[in-house]
Amino acid sequence: MTRIGSLFTMFTHLITIKTDFFIGVVHILQDQKILNQASKAALKLLVELCPWGKNRIKLVEAGAVSVLIELLLDTSELRACELVLIVLNQLCSCVEGFSATDRVLEEMLQVGVVSKLCLVLQVDNSLKAKDRAKEILKLHSRVWKNSSCIPPPLLSSYPTC
């Protein structure tokens, strides 16, 4: 019974994290002066905390979506890209996380998110990262497929529905 009680206590702590904690983690991800290891540790932490809906909502309220998208654009390390995609995937599964309006999709094209996702398909050896990138591209293919923002060499790797 003691083990079950301690597991319940740990679970309760994981789902009752305050929004201020998530704000701090988002600041770590925003800060360009912090070493890459700190950013990856923060992303790994978010991967562990995001399965619970309330944590996702708190993370969205902390401004994580735009920071994660910027981080995805700025990073060249594949593992960091994969972690960002995992967290974004979790956030997209809650209403507050990512409403794919045409304006948001167009902005993603303009800032280079779509090109980055296509590059993940071409160069990443991780099946998880490729699958996530392919899923995001397929979800929005009707908006992005005919865009001039996607370079012609990347269109060959663009998934179709």
C-alpha cells in the first residue's frame, strides 16, 4: 500500500504543477544564452509533463507554442527538433494549443516551418521525427501543397494525402 500511495502522490504532483513553473521553462527555451543542453533538458521535461491535459493548457498559457515554433526554426540539431515536434504534437491535441486557421498555416509557410518539416523528412534518421513531420504536412497539405514558399526540390519529399 505504501508504494501505491507514493505513486499516487507523485502523480498528483505531476498534474498540479503551477503555470509559473511552465513560464520558467518557456523562458529557458527563449533564452539564447543558455546552453543547448539546458534547452534539451527543458524539452525532455515538457515531453514528460505534457501527457496530462491541464499541463498542456498551462504550457500554452505560458506562451510555449510560438517559442517552440521559433526554436524549431532556429535549431539544426535533429534530436532537439524531434523533442520540439513531440511537445508541439502534445499541445496540438488540446483546443488551446494550435488552431490551424488558414492565417496560422500561411504564417508557418512564410517563416519556414514547412520547409523545415520537409527537410526532416529528407535527412532525419529517426522514424518518430519523420512520422510526426509527415503527419503535420499531411494534415495541412490542402493549404501548403501549391504554395510558392516550398522550394521545388522539397516538393518531391512532400507527403500527399
